[in-house]
Amino acid sequence: GQQLNQSPQSMFIQEGEDVSMNCTSSSIFNTWLWYKQDPGEGPVLLIALYKAGELTSNGRLTAQFGITRKDSFLNISASIPSDVGIYFCAGTSYGNKLVFGAGTILRVKS
Amino acid sequence: EAGVAQSPRYKIIEKRQSVAFWCNPISGHATLYWYQQILGQGPKLLIQFQNNGVVDDSQLPKDRFSAERLKGVDSTLKIQPAKLEDSAVYLCASSLSYSRQETQYFGPGTRLLVL
């Protein structure tokens, strides 16, 4: 089945630093999504990308749909303590089910 | 607007016992999903309903898992009998339609521990 490789697995950064994480696939996706999951909660959609090359921002978050349609990137600028959590990439391919990566655990040192 | 509701929030059972989870999706959402999230992994789709019909249950272990959405609103997911490897968070999600899978809204999940 389709798999998404997400990296890094975890990050421990200083408050105020910028953060980058990415997701790659061996197959083409037509939608890329980024979710955040806080402890004890379900994932919450942060950004949705629909076209190759698309760059979309949501506050301090910016995500890009890779040109090859096999990857996506999420950047968080000027991280703050509430950015702590697990970030998941996910994608769909021509109506197939939503496939999730394994997540990137973000820890911020205040 | 009320979100996706799930109950119970936590459940501890012994292996070989049965357990059931309940989900109430966002009002008006035709599509309902059940996911299994094992610790350290992303959610994995178990079953997807469009109204009260099953769209995809290819990853549902049908020898022990069952799910229903009889009136096209609430849904229940059952495990009988449970195994140790079923310990996970079971997430319910809903979306307006099958074609809008990217706009899924997730509930808080039910955390299951099988001893």
C-alpha cells in the first residue's frame, strides 16, 4: 500500500527558532495535508494543499506541495511553546483513502 | 458547531473480552471514518461509511472487528475478542462527503488498553 515517510521523527528546538519537516512518498499524491495532534486529542487540520507547487500559509505555518507531487514540506517560523505536539503529513491519491505519515514530535525548550 | 463526539474516552479490558466504541459525527456529515492509531504511528483507516453504507473496509480485521452505522448518523465499532495488539487509540472522523476526504474532522479518540 501507499506509504509516507516523514522526517525528522522528533525535534527539540529553542523557542523562537524556525522548524522544518518534510514528507515523501514513492507514489504521486493529488492532495497533501498537514495535521497537528495534541496529547489526548484527535488530529486537527493545519494546511491543505491541492496543486503541485502550491505554497500556502496559515499564520506562522507555511507548507508546500512538491513539484513532483511526491513530497511536501511544512515550516514553522518563530516557534513558541504551544507549538509542542505531533505533526502528521497525510495525502490522498485520486479518491483513495487518506494515508498518514508516522509523525514528527516537536518539543520546544522555552 | 459541535465537533465529533466519541465515548468512552478510555477503556481497559482483558484479552479475549469484548469492547464497543461509539461515535457521533458532525451534523450533516455524510461520511464517517474509524481509524486505529497505535502508539508512535499515524492513524490507519479501518472502515469508511457513506451514509449507512460501507465504502472501504479493506483494512478492517473482520474476524474480530465489526462496525455499523444503521441510521446513517451514529456509528459503533466493536472488537470481539480483543487481543493485546489491539491496544491503541480509536479515532472517529467525519466529512461532508466522500469527495471531500481532505476535510475530515476528528474526534478526541477512545484510548483502549488490552491487558
